[in-house]
Amino acid sequence: MADMDRAYANADFIPGADAIAARWLVDAAAYRAALGARAVLDLPYGQGARQRFDLFRPPGEVRGLLVFVHGGYWMARDRGDWSHLAAGANARGWAVVMPSYTLAPEARIGAMTVEISRAVARAAALIAPRGPVVVAGHSAGGHLAARLACVDQDVGIARVVPISPLAELEPLLATKMNDTLRLDIDEVTAESPARKALRADVGVHVWVGGQERPAFVWQARVLSEAWECPWTVAARRHHLDVIDDLADPKSALVGVCLDGL
């Protein structure tokens, strides 16, 4: 029988994982400081303590809105860890919003889907004129981004880019983290993007690192096959550095998010 805890352990198989996470905090703080007044922080989209987002404006006219949803297995991390990843889209004239959301065990995954939907709607209403709305997310955030492309959602987005997403939740029932997530088969069915139809008006491109745990490559492929959408396996990228290229306006990942809209 497969060991699901081992299959979904990321940091255990990445040398220097703690140093990478520490670097995020430094880079994020430096980017906020460098942006000055173009970084508008701690804007509410609801009444909850974590229902807030940060807005990073480009230097000129806004060409579109990119919303980035952070990961952390729905149990950890915060929007402030990733501010530097707005650099790529900002340099191309896009506003970037990074929301926090209520984490488990305080919230169930279904409730997080509702929160992110509200965050995107609030951000889109705040930025006008704003052009198209794209939602990208990493890991658990990739799951939440994909959920907004499902046929049961209607938040007016043009594209989603799930990065290393968790698209089929059933394997997580056999992990210790489910003591905190409290997933059951009904929520697995309701919240697994790979089990839902894709909205006809939303484009999708799935992205995953070539050096990720096999379970995450499988998750990305399952979603791309279910939705008959393109997917990219980024060479030499693992689960923690697969998002780094969001900071580079010339990267293929930023191009997948923004080009053609």
C-alpha cells in the first residue's frame, strides 16, 4: 500500500528547503519596500481576520489583473510571503493581488473556495479599468485557482494557471494532514477540480515542476487530462522553486499567465 504521507511530502525531498522559505520572506519584504505607494496592503474582502489581500500596482496603465493564491496545504503560509512574485506581471503592466484566506482547521476547504471567489470579485471591482482577470495559484493555492474555473463557479475570470495543483483530493484522505483538513468523501467529490467540468469561457494551462514528487506530477496530469487543457512540466524545477519565474517578466510562466489576453 502506498504511503500517502511520503508521497505528498515536499520539503523532505528538497535540500535546503528551510533556507528557501526564509529567502521568500526577505525577498517579499524587499519588493514591498521597493514599490512604495504602489503596494497597497491589507485590504479587506470580508470580515474574517485572514480575509485580506495586498495589491501591487504597475507603474503605468493597468492592462489586467493577476490574482495569485498561495499554497501551504490549506494549513499554513500567508500572502506576505510571496510579494516578490508580483514583479513579473507588474513589469508587464498588470496589477497583482495576493489574498490570504482562513486556514484549516478553522475553515474547511469548501469554505476556502468561497473566500477566494469573493477575494477575486472584490479585487476585480476595485481595479477599473482593469482588463482581463487571471487567477494563478501554487499547490493548495493551485487547487483553489482551479476551483474558480469549474462550472459551478462564476467570477468573471479569463484564465487560470494552476501551478503544482492538488486537483484530485481523494489521496489526501489517507494522510495525517487530514486530521487537520477534515476532508470526507463528500467534500472530496465537491472540491476536487478534476471531478468537475471546466467552464467553457475560462482558459486553463497547468504547470508543474519536473523535479517534483511523482504525486504532484500525477495531479497536474490528471487535471490536464480531465479538462483537455495544455500542461507544462518545467525542467529542473521542484515544488518550492517552480513559482520563482513569476518574478521574471520574460519567463515562460509569466507568458502562460498573461499572453494572448
